[in-house]
Amino acid sequence: MKAAAGYDESDPVNLGNGREVVIKDLVETIARLSEFRGEVRWQTDKPDGQPRRQLDTSRAFEKFGFRASTSLEDGLRKTIEWYEANH
């Protein structure tokens, strides 16, 4: 809401907690929270891609004082619950 109300620039702003996450751990967390019972298959014949991800969230704090107060797991849980209720 702060960004919508007070940020009127064209530069992108990353919203998140700014902590590094390993993609494999992210996939496993989403599978667990969504109670996915299938098989996760990695395309090992493709380039490795990005094994981890970390957002630079400094612009969000500098421009409108945003600092994440929700953990990644809680945010994922809430997103999955919302999706399941509204799908």
C-alpha cells in the first residue's frame, strides 16, 4: 500500500525479505505447504540456471520505508491458502 500511495518512479522495486533462498529449498517448501504428493523432476540436461536467489530490497526501504515483516514460509503459506480458496 505504501508503494502504491507514495512511489511514483519508473525504477522497479523488489519486495521481499532480502534473504538468500536456495531454489531447491524453495521448491521443497512449496511442495510441503501445498501438500504436493507428486514427483519433482529437475531437468539435469539443461544449464544449471540460478541455484539460489536473493533480492536487493534496499530501494523499497529507501523510497517508502518497506521492510518485510512476514517470513518467506508464512508468505508462501498465506499465498497458497488464498489460491486454494479462490481458484
